Amino acid sequence: MKEFEQGNNKGFLQTVLDLNDLAYYGKKVLMRVDFNVSIDSDGIIGEDYRIRMTIPTMDYLTKRGAKLILMSHLGRPASGHDRHYSLEPVAKRLSEIMAVNKVRFVDDCIGPAVQKQIDQMNMGEILLLENLRFHKEEELNDSDFAKKLASLADVYVNDAFSTSHRRHSSIYGTPKLFDIKVAGLNLKKELEYLSMIRETPVKPFTLVIGGVKITDKIGALEKLLPKADNLLVGGATAYTFLKAKGIKTGNSPIDHEHLSWVTNALSKYNDKIALPTDHVVSTFSPGSPSNGSSISASLMKGDIPDGMVGFDIGIETSQLYSSQISAKNAGTIFWVGPMGLFEVGLFSNGTINVAKSMALAFWRGSNTLIGGGDTLEAIKRARVSEAEVTHVSTGGGATLKFLAGNEMPGIEVLNRI
């Protein structure tokens, strides 16, 4: 049983490990997962990290005789049953990577067809339900929809940390109706690592923040900056910080809405915050149809002139950040957000160097943690494996909200005070 603290709520969280095996033997277990992955028009799945991270919980439950019913959302279908957002390709992919169990699929998540499939299940079998968001009641946390989902099983398991910041039916309304509701192994792992970052990071503690949006990161920064020894800023986020310091940023994106917050943060934590001293700049527009072959870029130190946009940290900054990250003093490093537009080769150097430095820091004994889908894609592009970092969070927004101490309905509903 794991003690946790979230907002003003402190208590104990039961996990699948805390129940006797008989709690699962022959029982129907409804498990919320997050299989919100990219699927192309041919039904080919891109990055399947979120799928793979649920397998330990699935193995644990099926080996104890559970009849396992999986539910997830996928994308944002406009209305009704849209085949472009079907989870059927996920069922096929999951069947390919499961060691023993094949995964069956049913083309709805409630109703007679679903109940018939469940009635025919044997112990140890797995059934994936169709996209929850084909029913608008899911996002509305509709009580009748929650009851229909709850009627499918005897035990509820949440292994979808990345959706636990939402108050949707499958995450919040449905588990409220279960006497037995527990956290899966992936959710348990996420809470342990992210709680460590938020409450007791091993020193020295370095934050590496990139990406475009500052808005999503402010809450986490307010919680983490007092504990951090260093904050290394890159990506489009850096230009708002530079603007606040009076440095010219050309046509680089600026978050004017949060400029005052950045100014205050610099005033309070200036000795901790490192900003880019040089940049890879271009007149390139990311919205243009160019495939990258006609892009020109140059390295520039200091101010960025009008008409130019910063797309990556420069070589000097990259070397500085990399040396700080991979220094031979084991501590904690948390990285969220790429250092530039890494999808374009000319603007990928800073992000790739940070990713490789995170791997080196891991091998030198540091706790290295990354969050957000873009950051996961970045380490893959740098040919850094998931095994070369301590933990890769499955969450994007959920990770930042948890670190900020915000409400996490999907976790709180499992709490045993």
C-alpha cells in the first residue's frame, strides 16, 4: 500500500499487489489504460510505449485468473463511431507483443454485444473495448454511462496515469461505483518517481525545460524551482525568458501572457536559471510546405535580429547544457520539452545532444527522468533507448499537473484514507 500526497489529500493508495490472489481468480477486472497512440491510415501504430507499459499489470492479473477487460480512449472523434479512431489496430498490436495471451476486440464499450463477449470469456483472457469517446457521455462524466461501464466487472484497476488528471466517466465516475478499486503497476511506478522529483529529489537537482508552451509548465516550475539547483531553458520557451531579460529575440515566439511571471521567476531565481547564449536561426516558417531541403539556417550569438526566428539552441549553449547534465555527480535530472524544432534536421542538434547527455548521466549514476510525448520522440531520434534513462513518464499534461500538486481525480478516487 503506497502512501501519497496530492494537494490537501493525504492517504494510502492500494495497488494490484496489495490484494490477495483470490480477489482476481475468476473475477471480471475492468482496467483503464491509455492506448491513445498515433495510428496511420493503414492502421499502423507509431510509438507504442504507452501500450507496452501496461503489459506488466496485464500479465500480473491474467496469471491470477482474471478475465481482463481493457478500456481506453483514442483521439478526439467528432461524433459517433468513426473508424479512423477505432482501437481495433491496438488490439492487433497488443496481441503481437503479449507473451502468451491473444487480445480479443469488441466494437463498442457498452451494450448487449459487449456483455455477450464478456460472458464468453475464460480465466486469463483479455478483451479490449472500443473507443470510449465514441460515446459523448465519457467526457461528460455521465452517471448512467459510468454505471453501464461499472456493470461489466467486479474489480476496477486504473493503469492510465496519463489520463488521471481528467474527471471523465471511465477515470472518475466508474471507479466510484466499485468496492474494489486499485492502481496498476504503471500508475504505481509513475507516482513513485514523480513524487520523488516533487518532494525529495536527490541533489544536485537539475531541471531541463523546453518545448513551446510555458502555460502548462508554470505550476510545475513553481513547485520545483525552490528545490532545484539548476534550470536549463531551451526550445521556444527560452525566447520568453530572453525577452524578459531585454535580449532581442527577432520573430521568435513570445508568450506575452506569461511574460510577467517569467520576469518574476528570473528576479527570484536568476542564479539558478541558464538561458541560451547562441541560437540556430532561420527565416523558415514551420507552416510552409517545404520538406526541409530548401531551408537555410545560421548560427548566431546574442541578439536575434528582426525577421529571424530561433529554432534551436546553438553549439555553445548545447555544450554548456550537456556538460551540466552529464557531470560526474549523481543527482536528479528532469527533462520535459525539446530544445528546438528537432523534427527538422538542421534544428535537431541541441535536442539530440541533451538526449545523449541524459543517457551518459544515467550511466554515471544519476536519476534521469523525462516527460511528455515530444521528449520521448526526441530520445528515440537521438538513438537513446528507454533503458538508458531511469524513467520515461507516459504522461504529458498529467505529469506536469501532478508535479504542480494539482487535482488528480483518477488517483484521488482510488485513495483509501
